[in-house]
Amino acid sequence: MEVSLGEVISGVLVLLSGYLFTASIRQGRDLAKLQVKEQVDADNVAVLQGEVASVDRRIADSRHAIRTEMAVVVAQVEDRIDARFQELRTQLETRATELREGQEAIRRWLEADHNRRKGEL
């Protein structure tokens, strides 16, 4: 059987074209897979961005809530401190009055004692 060079070349070209056709199909499938993966990744990014926005809103809301709650707590603490200071001020004024009365009683006693001793002399 004689085979001409043209037949060999045409056979090689048919094989190459078949190979290239198969390679292009594979490449197309790979490209399609990459496009699908890219779309899935884009969807995941969108979901994550939505979650980030939700977390940011919750943080912002909680900051506002914390400020509001802290204002209430601080006001209550201030009220307690003011009440305690008023109570202490009243106690100090009462004790100061008692001390002045005690000093006055001692002064009168000393004066009376001095006058009594003067009378004895």
C-alpha cells in the first residue's frame, strides 16, 4: 500500500483539527466554569457586603443605645451622689451646731466656775 505525503499531511491536519476542536471545547468548559465561579464569588461578596452593612448598622444602633443607657446610668449616679452629699452636708451642719453648743456650754461652765472661784476668794 502506497501512502502519499499529501495523505499523511492531510491525516495529520485532521488529527490536529480534531485536537484543536477538543481543546477549544475544554477551554470553553473551563471558561464557563470560571465564569460560574466568578458569579458565585460575586454573589458571595454581595452577601458579605450586606452582612457587613447589617453589622455596621447594629454597631451604630448599639452606640446610640449605649449613649442613651449611659446617660440614664450617669444621671442616676449623679442623683445618688447629690443625695449622699446633701445627707453628709446635713450631718456635718448638725455636728457643727452640736459642737458650737458644746463649746458655748463649756465657755459658760468655765465662766461660772471662774466666777464661783472668784466668789470663794
